Amino acid sequence: MHIKGISLRGLEVFEALARSGSVAQAAQETGLSQPAVSQQMRNLEKALGTKLVDHSRRPMRLTPSGKSFLRRAAAALSELRLATAEVSVMDLAHLSDLSLGIIDDFDDDLTPRLALILAESLQGCRFRMLTDASHSLLEMVSTDKLHMAIAARAAPASDRLVEYKLANDPFILITPAEHPYDPATLLRGAASLPFLRYSSEQLIAQQIESYLKLEGATLPARFEIGSHLALMAMVARGIGWAITTPAGFMRAARFHDRLIAQPLPGSGAARQISLFTAPDWSGEVPSDIAQAMRGLMDRRMIVPALEKLPWLDGAFHLS
């Protein structure tokens, strides 16, 4: 694609550089050499007639023009990725059997859309899709009960699985709208609101507990809820506060007028959402499915989240 000297590759390089602030990381993300990344940026800035990046700072920072252009470029790339994901028919006709597990975080929107995309490409194939918790899905892939799964990465990641990264989903703090306590007060246990936990066997609960331990936060165990939407409903009713992720927050759209989302203190605690397969399933099939899912996540979840919570920019992104 070329519009007055602007190329699709140039936009992808700019987006990667804006996210990382590093030519080396942008090169790794886009599969280009570092000189090629620098050349793409020079070409883009020349075509626009303005500087987009302050190259004198480390990590690099966007100029005011760069920040303005990034919003438009990210929206355009998101639309292109969504179009690619929703209309492209993957080369899956050769498969006779495919089983895919997906965490229930995406049940409301992304999972049905991915199912439709795959159904168009799996003529004559026995296709099985199920939803479950991350730890269960990863175990099923490890024991050959599933061919692949879209799940949160356990720590440490299993060396028995091949990983295709999808998105970085940071932890955020959720309070009732009528009780907007600041995060420091809540983590000290100094607020009247209790902490509402996810069920302890869930991977997200274990990751949140690891964060609390690092922060030295000791919070009484009064509520432990296995249903994400039930947890968000309790926060919305003013029963307590919770730690979740943007993906979880966006899933609870019906409660947004009664919730306040805030950044979580600390050093960027997040979960990694990825597609996992056994080594004998690595190759074009999982890569194509991962690319379709990345497009759906970008347009249907990340872009709306950044519009609602702009402070997530740089933290909630494709990976």
C-alpha cells in the first residue's frame, strides 16, 4: 500500500517503534534489520514532512506530531488487521482433525468470530473448540488432548509447548464508582472495602497473588469468586474492589458506568496471552490462526479499551 509515499510496512515499523522506543526491538517485532527500520522511519517522516520520533532520547519518544499520527495510524492498522482476519480463508483444507481451546475471557465476542473464520477454512475437517481456564487448556495441550490453545502463559512457560505471542494484558485495579479509593490505600488494606479475589485455582488468581507478594500487600481472604462477571458485578454493587486486566474489564461492559479502572502500582505486572501448540503442530497452521486472533484482539478489544482508558497506551498491546 502506498499513499503519497506512505507504505504499510512503514506504518507497522512506526507502530512498533512507538511501542518499544527501541530500533532493535522494532526490528525484532517486524522481522527487519535495524538499518531497514531506520530507513522506513526516514521514508515515513519524509513523506509526512515532519519528525515523528525524537531520536536523541533513549528510549526514543514520540514528538507531538508523532503522538497525533500514531492514533490515526494505529486505527488504520487495526482496521486492516481486522479485515484480514475476517475475510481471509486460511489454507486449512488439508486438515482432517483440529481441536482448539480458548480461555473464557473471549466468549462474548472474539471466540464466536474466530470460530466463523475457521469454519470457512475447515471444510471436511473434524473441528472441536472448547473454552476453559488457562491452566486446564495448557495441560490438555501438553497431554495431547488438544492440538492448540489460546491461553494466558503460566510462569515459567512450559518448554514442552511452542508459543505464538498474541497480546500483553496488564493488571489493573477496579473499584466501585461510588468508592474511588486510591490504589495505595487499597493495597495497604486501609480502606473499608474488602479485596475480592478470583478463585485460587485459577491462573489469574495465582498471578495476582504473586504481584501482591512483591508489593508487600497482605489482604484478608474474605471473598473468592470463580466467575469473572460475578466478580465485576460485586464490585459494581460496592461490595469490594478487585484486580483484573483490560480484557476482563472490557468483557464487563454492562457494569462500566458503575466501575472505575485505575493503573496498578508497580513495575508493569501483566499476563501474556498466547497461542500454544505441541512441537509437532508448529508451522503455518498455528501461525495463521495466531495472526487471525491478533487481528481480532486488536480491533475488538485493544482499540476500544484504549479509547475508554487512554492511560493503558503502551501497556495493553499486541505482542
